[in-house]
Amino acid sequence: AGATLISPFVGRILDWYKAANKVDGYPANEDPGVLSVTDIYNYYKQNGYKTVVMGASFRSKEEILELAGCDKLTIGPKFLEQLRNSNDAVPTKLSAEGAKNYKAMEKLEYNEQSF
């Protein structure tokens, strides 16, 4: 549809999964919101879409670190401060080049009739 930007809400996805599965949380690398944004990012890059993926609505600094390399991230002041005061390494987790080696995802084609 030619979307310029999409902004999946990492924390909202996490909140839903926590409530649905009656758990207190997930490790950041297993966080359903992080996994969702990772899949979305890699899908768009694998299929040549120019759409910017901007993760948002974070619940922890660790979620942010798991998405390092995403096109854009909206990070609240509390987490910016935590990142500024952190000595944690910040390796790139997402990249257009890395998307080539991510699990293959079939390109979906929708139009009004098929939808």
C-alpha cells in the first residue's frame, strides 16, 4: 500500500502476551513484542519495501537493545537515561544485510478483492 512508516508497539504486544499466558514476563530475546518487530523488520527488508520500521512503546532497556539496528526507535526519557548510564555493549541486531540470512518469509500480496 506504499506505507512510509509503520510503528509496532513492542510493549503493547508484550502486555497482551503476558495477560493471555498469565506470566510475569519474558527474557528480552524471547519477548513477543521484540520477536514481532524483528520479524516485521526482516520481512520488509527481505522483500525490498522502503517502509521505515519504527519500534515503539518499550517496557525495558533490554527490549531496546534487542532491536538495535531497527530503522528507528521511539525511546522514552527514562530509557534514554538508562542507556546513557549503561556500559552494556550495543551490537547491531537488525540490518538489511542480516535480513538476507533471516528465516525466509513468503512475500504476501493483497488487493481489495483478495482481502
